[in-house]
Amino acid sequence: MAAPHSPRSDDWWRDAVIYQVYPRSFADGDGDGTGDLAGVRARLPHLAELGVDAVWFTPWYASPMVDGGYDVADYRAIDPAFGTLAEAEKLIAEARELGIRTLVDIVPNHVSDRHPWFRAALEAGPGSPERERFHFRPGRGEHGELPPNAWPSQFSGTTWTRVPDGEWYLHLFTPEQPDLNWAHPDVRREHEDVLRFWFDRGVAGVRIDSAALLVKDPALADFEEGADPHPYIDRDELHEIYRSWRAIADEYGAVFVGEVWLPDAERFARYLRPDELHTAFNFTFLTCPWEVGRLRRTIDATLAEHAPVGAPATWVLCNHDVTRTVTRYGRADTAFDFAAKRFGTPTDLDLGTRRARAAALLTLALPGSVYLYQGEELGLPEADIPPERIQDPMHFRSGGIDPGRDGCRVPLPWEAEAPWYGFGSDGEPWLPQPEDWAHHAVDRQRTDPGSMLTLYREALRLRRSEKGFGDGPMTWLPAEDGVLAFARTDGLRCVVNLSDVPAALPPHERLLLASGPLRADGTLPRDTAVWLRA
């Protein structure tokens, strides 16, 4: 077992590197083809050697898995495909012994249609107290044959489904994910109890899924573009909910990170006030193209919107919903937009890998905390999933136009020569792995000084041991066109060349790390980043 690193202080989350685990695809401990908690426990040394501060698990709860676990049937039970509650408790404890904290997902906007509450609501019928926990309504039209309103879905398709007794229920995602009614006290009490349940088991924090969607206009008024307030996004009532959650988290010393997609910086910052959420994901940076002007503006805007509330920024390049960095950065359009995803988009993986290496050093040098999605440390590209093997509902609800999110969820390669690249011992993985992934395997990269894994391990070691990294001030430095250069404290410098020509490095005493080799004349090649000590 790897040696533990020293636990961080109480404000560890302000500059932490948090590793995202998608349990189905991390490691398979029982050989059935699906990743599980036994697999994660066996691979904890990899995370300790990598040097992360915490692990965030996407939903591991009991679920029919219609939407990859985001359709929760029981928040207090581990899905049998992943293991048991006792195993989860062991995993939390074993990770903590290695200096790694655990964060879990909470999915408060909706539950599974297999959840006991929803089953009871279907049985109880119109007008029942059980239905008041959800959004059941009669339809419009002469015979109630039309949905109650025309709200757009977060996925493609309709947001209403009719049940046999004639009423309709709201689901901003799939029909198997009925939305909860957050005006109901049962819903409030239940989620506060779920938070305590996991905090009592040693969880250090919670990531809140779809954090800005919970509260709906009580009238369920028709959607109008530009309506203020929006009928179901970023409603003011949300802040009372998160204040009550924060009081609970403060009892345990736990933290929150919200999934908050909002274009308005001032509205976004409200969620990060001292009595609400600790942090929120930075989706503006995640979707930003590999362009010097756009990146600089995004970094400036991110730091500016966090400053008034004293919250640290978060930086992330990829997650379980987004095209992998190596692939995205190798395309003509390096931005990310769900609506633009299509099959067969040309990609230069060598270019994408070079840029992804540079982006790793960029993000890890910025002020605040960083989220690292599993497999990014291996430089994994987006996998092409055969149409007959696709499972993501985003693909099917788009009529087959959107390739979906399965390509970034493919099981990890651990051992180059083992069946299924060491993901599991017996069963074929739940999603197919590309045939050319041997060179991405952990065992090969671990001993390769030029590998992506070696780069990340060294970067995280330096981030922990060298002064100037993490939360704190940042100052832009004069730079040539197409170059990002900034200073942190104690003489730390980061320079990233996004131009088409080599760039001169500023005066420095020591080169700490480079994402790729420098030129013979000491200049910085295109799509390369360095850390310097002045």
C-alpha cells in the first residue's frame, strides 16, 4: 500500500486536487464487467501515488441505471452492482488512512421512478398526499391529452409523461427521473437526513447535481425565452435550501461543490456566499476553446466572480458528461457544446495530447482547486462506441444524432497485457474498450518518463511541495502574442504558448516542469507549458 500523505488543514478544499471516480468504469473487483467498490479499494494506491487530496464518486446508490446512476432509487443503499454499504464505509476509511478524503454525489432534483415515494404516488392516485411530493398535474386540451406546459428538457424530448389515470408528471430529464417538489417539507427533511447519513459515515463533502434546477414556479407557467425569473432555473428560493444544508455541513466540517451552470456571474456568485455552498464547478472554463484570448478572459471572469464572496475558483477540463480533453483539443473547434456533439468529428490526437498536457499545467497552476476526471491522467481519448453498444439516454432521446456520453465513460486500462486491460478478471466490460489502448495502460505509463501519468504525478508532487501553488493571488505577466504568462507568489511562474511560433521564456532561476521538451535554443514550442521559479 502506498504511503499516506499528510492531511490538509480544515480549509483543504480551497486548493485541493479532487479526483472524480465514475464507479462503473474505474476498476472491476468481482469480474462481472462492471466497476465496483472492491475495484476502487484495490486501486487506491494509484490515487495515493498520483497525489490527489480527495476522491469524488458519481452516484453509487441503488439505481436502475437508466441514466448512469443519476436515477436514484435509495440514497442510503449502495447499488448491488457496486457492492454494499459496509464496503463503502471501508472504502471511506481506507482512503482516509492514505490522506484521501471522500466526496459523494447528491441528486436532489429528481429520483428514480423505482423510488418508493414515486411508486406510492402512482398507487395513491390524483389528489393524494403522496403525489404532492412530485409535480403531478392534469393535462391541457379537451380531454387532458396535452402536457401541462411546454418546458424544454435538459435532454432531448418532452418533460412530461402521462400515467394511466390521466395525470401527467414532470421530469426535466428522462421519464424514469421524476422531479421532486421542493416546496414540500418531506422533500426538505429527507435530503437533510440523507446528508447527515453520509456525513456520519465519514464523507468529507458532497457534490450537488443540477444544483440550480430544484425549485419550480408553483404555477408551472409556460416557458418564455428570457423570462425573469426563469420557471425552473436559478430561482431565489434555492438559497434558503442551501443555507439549511450549509448549517448541517458546518456541524461536520464538510464541504459542498455545486453543479451550477449559469451565465450570469453575479447570480452564480450568490451560491458561494459564506453561508451557502463552499465551491461550484467552473463550466465556463471547461467549455472554453484552446484560444489564448478566450482562456484569459475566462480566467479573469472566473476569478472576478469568486472574489466578492471570498470563494476559491475551481478548474476542470473534463468530466463524465464531456468529450475527453485529448479528443476535444485535437479538433478544429476546441470548445465544448452539448448541442454540437456529432459522430465522426475529425480529430488529431497527437495535437490534442500535446495541448492536454499543456492544459494540465495551466489548470494546476491557477488559484483555487482542481477536479481531475478519471483517465485524464492517462491521456485517454474519447472512445468511439459502436451504435449497438451505446447506453446513454442522451443518444436515444436525440433520435440518434448525439453520440452521447459513453465515449468518456469507457472502463480504464490498468495492465497492457491483461484481458480487458486489467479492468476486471473475467467478464467483458459494460462498455467496449478500444483495441489500441495498451499504451495508455497504467502499468506502462508508470515507468515511462514521458507519459501523461508521469507528468500528472510530478505536477501534483510539485503542487504540494513547492511554494506558490493553490489558492492565492495571481498576476498576469507581459507576454508575446498567443502566450499566457502569469505569476503566483514566491517567484512561481506559469507560461503557456498557444501561438504558432516558439516563445521566449521570461527570466528565471529554475525550470520546475514542462509539458513537453523545450527547443534546442531554450524557447517554448507551440502548445507547451512550463512552470518556472524566478
